Amino acid sequence: MSTVFDPGAAAARATGAILDDTLRGSSRGVVVDSPPGAGKSTLVVRAALELAAAGHPLMVIAQTNAQVDDLVVRLAEKDPELPVGRLHSSDSDPYDKVLDGLANVTKSAKAADLAGLDVVISTAAKWAHVKNVEPWGHAIVDEAYQMRSDALLAVAGLFERALFVGDPGQLDPFSIVGADQWAGLSYDPSASAVSTLLAHNPELPQHRLPVSWRLPASAAPLVSDAFYPYTPFRSGTGHGDRKLSFGVASDGSGPDRVLDEAAESGWGLLELPARHTPRTDPEAVRAVALVVRRLLDRGGVATSERAEEPVPVTADRVAVGTAHRDQAAAVRAALAELGVTGVAVDTANRLQGREFDVTVVLHPLSGRPDATAFHLETGRLCVLASRHRHACVVVCREGVTDLLDEHPSTEPVQLGVTVKFPDGWEANHAVLAHLAEHKVRWRP
């Protein structure tokens, strides 16, 4: 007799094992792999609270100021009495002013001012400048896969044991300089903190969170199979738990038809005629803007496990994802022409970690004459395809599958470099094959 999968119980078991290793284990590090929307921040906050409650002051390392401020607010919400330090830069506007209203948060640009507090949080870049302090017994590294190994080396002397939490399927750490001269070496500074850590310490305990609470049942199988073949996960909801519907009927246009398809199945592909185009393809950009405009005009409402009543899909719950900043700027301009404001429009790098009800994606390979390593980056497509709670609409020109077949990988093979699997070629094919079942052809 087959047992019914209980997502809550599975997540609780995984979290319990992680906290047990963190609080009572003897290893110097614990690594946690997390799929999109599995509750990384929730785990970080809970681990911080439990370490502090057990009498273990700790430092928390995040990658951006926004992530740091978010963690400070979350900790204050969970325990308003917990003394938290926000270590910030000396810039004129170094942190979110929301923190000024939190009585338990002490803010300073000097680590010495925060000594003795239960939890001190800052970015990896700020921690790297901290010197001459007593090392913390414990640290938590958030978004550890987006941290370069040289950044980890710069802060490693500040703590004795650490919990590393991150998403292995997202974008690799960003570097503004070439790192080919270090490729394949165990101390490659451009490699992620986790991959370098495990290369030197393969015995460290590794855990994974098995449930995505963001991705709906329509999306989790595709994202899991295409981007996490060795660490599969399930959706925390079933097929009937969420619903997207519209108050205004379709007008029969391509944007309306693809929205209906996405509302029904969770996915929609608005396919434009094949053509090689500039990167800021005007027709594709306008198609993206029209999909967003019609989504808002038709009064989309979302039903989910979060609320008893349907909730309107407002502009702040919609995002547009692109590969390049100039594409994002073009979409913003097109939305402004249509009178749309409040929608998040940005690149995959900047949308990483964020969550929306509906996303509209301009496919990275749409209209391109070639398939470069940048556009085939597995993490880029993974981020774009995993931001939504209800539906994702992809706008793309016809012919991408042919482009992929005509452009096999030509990147040089480097000895000692772990081959990333799945590669971008395979992941793109898997996603496009699934989207083909939800295709709406349209000539703008």
C-alpha cells in the first residue's frame, strides 16, 4: 500500500535533522541545499533563535543589504526581546529605515559596538573588514551558493562552526573579472563557497529541504526534474489548492489566450514568429507588456491555502523577468506607455530570492542568432521559472529548439572543473518541451 506524501511532516523531519546537527553535532560545518521557496529564510531565523536560546551567540552572514535587513525584521517579529545587532557600512543610507522602529535592534558600523549581543547580522563584504574581535562560536551563512569562496575565506577566521544554507540551482556567484587561470584548482576564488567547502571537507553533513512552499503543484515537477535532478523536491500544495481566475472574459487576443492557458495549467507560452532580432526586440517587449496589462485589466484573483477568500492579483504581486538590464528597461518603458506601474521588472540576478503570484518571462534565447554560455546558464532559467506561486507566462520567438540543436556547447573543457549538471542545453530543452504543451501562437 502506497503512503500519502505529507509535505509538512517531510519538511519538519528535515528541519529537525538540520537543527540537531547544528546545535548538537560535532562537525565544523553543516550544508543545507534548498529548492526555490522551501523556506531558507525561515530555517535561518529558526536556527538563529535556537542557537541564541541555547546560549550560543552567533554571527549571520548574508550576501546583500536587503537580505540582511529582511532577516533582522524576521528575527524581531519572531522574538521582539532578542538583542540583535545590525552591522552596517559607513554609507549615508546603509540600512532599511524600518529597522529604526525595532527596539531590540542595535545598529552600528563598528563590530565592537555590537559585542555581547545574541545575534549580529551583516553582509559578507562588511564582515570581511572586521578585525581584532573574539571569534563567534557559531555562524549562519545565508544564500551560501551565491557567495564566492574568496568571500568565505575572508570571513572564515571570525567563527568556529557554521551552518551553510543555499539553493544550488540558482545563479552562480557573480565575478567582474575573469577567473580562467584558477579553473579546476581547489582554491578557485570564483567558485561558490559551498563547492569549495565540500571539496576540502567532503565529510561534512549535507541536508536538503524536500518541499517548495512557493511553487504550485503545476510547477514543482518541471523545475525539480529540469534543474534539481539529484536533489528532487515536491510542492507543498496539491493541484486543487490554488486557483487563478479572471473577472473579465477573454477578448480572444494572444495575450488573453495565453493568460487563460496559464490560469488553467500554471504555464503559458506566447510564441511570436521566428526572427533574429536586437536584444531589446520591440515586438517581444510589447508582447510582455500587453500580457501584464491584460492580466491587471481582467481583474485576476488568486485562491490559495494562505487565505479563505480570493485575493486580487495586484501590480505588486506581478513580476517580469529578463536576462539583460536593457531588456528590463525596455519593458519598463513599454509598461509605462500602457499606464502600468508597481510591477517588478528586473533581471534574473535581481529577482533571485523573491516571490510573486504571477510572473511573465522574456525567454533568454528569444530572437537570438546564437546560444552563448551566458544565455544557456542553467541558474538564469531556473530563477526565471521559479518565482511564481500561481502561474508563469513565457514570451518567446519560435525557433529556440532549433537554435539549441544548431549550437552545441563550444565552451573549452577544463581539467578539474566539475561539470555542472544539468547543463543549460538540456535544461532549456526540458522547459521548452513542457511549454510546448501550453503554447499560444500569436502575430502581434
